[in-house]
Amino acid sequence: MPLPAPALPRRPIHRRNIEIQGFQRADGLLELDASITDIKGIDYQLGSGLRPAGEPVHLMRIRVTLDEDFNIVDAAACSDGVPYPGQCDTIGPVYRKLVGLNLVRGFRRTVGEMFADVRGCTHLTEMLLSLPTAAIQTAASFRSDSEDTTGRPFQIDRCHALESSAEAVRLYYPKWYRGARSEV
């Protein structure tokens, strides 16, 4: 169901795009390239000067390289469009600290602690929070989500639709269905 039509006429003021692309490298490792772009629909006065409408206020990128267990084996970050040139665009190297982290075990909490406040860039750090699910989706491209495995499928009990007592689990993962929950 789409969003309802706007109640009143409106004009675009701000657009944020977060894009993540997953790749398989020739050596079998996976890479995620993520970018965040903020563009104003109007001229925007910053402390550093006027940013014309349509020119990015933020254009930042992160690449992480992952092994088969979702461990980050390499990381790089850059800021190509920033509100404060010579300042915002100097933080990229700190994101090498991502190397050694695991994207599916405590990643969001750890990133929040490592890069909080002035220890990182708000925009780069925010973008990182979308990487775990993008990594899982990238890796899932190589196997069926209903493939019979000895272990429970990763996605069970990780979202509303795939709660182990949900109809979707009964229909598509019957081995892992735990029956409807009783309402209390």
C-alpha cells in the first residue's frame, strides 16, 4: 500500500540517498560499497559558504571487505562532498578500525561506541548501521533461503514476518515453526 497523497502542495527541500552495493571479488571475498548523499532543493547557506541547490552537501563513501564469516578484513572511507572542506574530509582513516569486527555479531553496538560523537563522522557512522543486513542479502544471493540445512535459517525470529510462531514460518519453514502464540 503506498503512502497517502500529501495533504497540501509542497516543494522538495532535502533529499538523502543511502546506497549499498554488494560485490563478490575474484578471490571469493565479498565487498560492500556504501554511499550517503544529501542534496538540498534550495540554495543552502553554510558557515563555509553558499551551497547551490542540487549540489551535494554530503557525499561520503565506505567500502568494507568481508570473509565468509562476515568478518571485516579491509575497510576504507572517504568524504568527497562535505559542508566544511578540509575538516569533515579528514576523518576517513579512523574507519580502518572496522577491520576485525564482525558484521553480524554486535556490530551496530560496537560501531556506536567506537565512533560516537567526535570520534567519527555522524554521516559515515549512520551509514554503517545498514551494512549488516546488506551483507546478509549479498551472501544470500548464493543460496536459496529455503535450502534445507542442518541449522535453523538465520532469518527466523529476526523480523516480524518470520517470527517462529508466524504463518510465514509455518508455510515456508515448517521444520522451524513453533505454533501460534497464545494471546494473554
